[in-house]
Amino acid sequence: MPYRRGSDWSDKTELACLAIFKKLEEKGFPRGLQIDLCRALSKKTKLSVGSISAKVCNYKSVAGVNSESNASHNTISIYQQYGHLSSGEIEIAMNKLPS
């Protein structure tokens, strides 16, 4: 997928955010877990916790959990391609992508 030059976003980070969404979905969206998972991903990337959390909310929107958002074409495409998978299956797919 095309990303803005200089952006820290990639298919791998998109999938990591989708995996967070799926973990939340699998656990029934417990309070506080989203921010904990976003903080953990933020420590592994150059992305801010807020940016990651917003992306997770975009996945919630695309999945019909939240109201409509301004999800990117990449987010919609990634969800269409991988949204049917479990969080574990998404992590396997993510680890197959180049860094």
C-alpha cells in the first residue's frame, strides 16, 4: 500500500493495529485494554500512542463497532483482506511481511 513519504506507517503497523482491534473484539472490548496495547506497540515503533489508538478506532468503525470515521483507503483495504482472521492469525501474517 502507498504511504506518505516520511511516514512511520506501513502494512506491518497497519496489521499490528488490526491485531489490537481483534484482541479487543475477542475479549469483548474491556475498558483500559486498548490504551495498554497501544502503549506496547508505541514502544516498538516511532508512532505515538494517540496515533495508534486512532487507527484502532478506525478499525472499530470499519467493522461497524463505532460510528463512521475517516478511515484511510489502506485501513479499509487491510480490513477487507485480513479482517476475517483472528488476532493470532493476523500476527502470523504480519510477521511474514518485510520490516
